[in-house]
Amino acid sequence: MIHPDTELRYISDAVGYGVFAKKFIPEGTIVYVKDSLELEVSPEAYAQHTEEMQKAIEKYSYIDERGYRIVSWDFAKYVNHCCHCNTMSTGYGFEIAIRDIQAGEEITDEYGIFNIEEEIHLVCSKSNCRQVIAAGDFEQYYSVWDEQIQQSLGKLLYVEQPLFSLIDEGNRRELEACFASPARYRSVYYLKYHKHTSHASFKQG
């Protein structure tokens, strides 16, 4: 579920739609939660869909740590990538604002965390844009992403959290363990999908 103080807007023919803040959203705010209504498409189920349906699923989903494609039931599926995003996925089943987001500002995310299988060429005119999101970005940038996430997690308990109650019990326990002992922080690398290895093995922050 996307944060209630957001709305869907049309941007352009090249970009399509995007999600924008209706009100000020401070750093540390949970902006999206993977809730119980999200559609989960297993690798086996994905393979059984027609090519046309597979393209639709690819367009609106991300791949989680199990290899499942997750399609949001609300307009969270329209959040666009930015190499200098203002929200980021965490290892706790939610995305967090990694800086203050102003009213009217577009909500953006880091697609490099989404276990992409093919390169995504970006529609961006910024000089410091990566231009292409590649599968290797996860390994290259995860430690930088962890630094950003950990800094913002420190503010989570001090700002309003309308989505907090939607975090599932297991992730909430892990989050509480992290607050009790920062050494228990669950790295964003937890979200990395390893096709041929057990998900029980992941890099700890």
C-alpha cells in the first residue's frame, strides 16, 4: 500500500504516470508497505501466462527475494525510478523516505533493488543519471543503499507513520531487534534473489 498522502499524476507520453506527494512527507516515513493484498506471481505461475500477460506483469511488478513478481493492487506500481531517489526499499517489507519529500514532489525509487533481469534504459536528462539500470547494480551499490537506509531508519520512530500497522509480524520483530541493537540491521541485500542458492544466506549490514 502506498502512503495516503500521495496521488497519481500523468507526466508525459515518454514517462507515463508517476506518484506525487500531496503533503510534506518527512525523512523516515514509511511510504510503501508490501501488504496482504499485493498480488504475488510465482516463477511457475509467470511461466504459464501468455507472452502478452507476461509483458504486462513485467511492466507493473518487481521481483522479490523469493523470485516472485509482486504487482501492487493500488497505484504504488506507478512509482518511477530515479538514480537520486527520495524513497528506498528496505529488508523489512517496506520502503522508506530517505530524505524529506516536499508537497508536489514526485515519489521516486531505486529500481536496482528490484532484481531486474534485463537492462532498463532511463528517460532522464540529468547529467549524473546512470542512464541504464543493470542487474549488476545490486552488487555494486547495495552498501551505499544500506548507509542511506540506516540513516533514515533512525528517524522512523519520530515521525507520523500511517502505514506502520501494515508491516507483518515477522518484519516488525526484525525491525524491533534492529532498534534494540543496530548490529542486527537487516541489509537491503536480503532482497537479492539468488536463483540457485538458498535465501537463508545473505549479507548482514
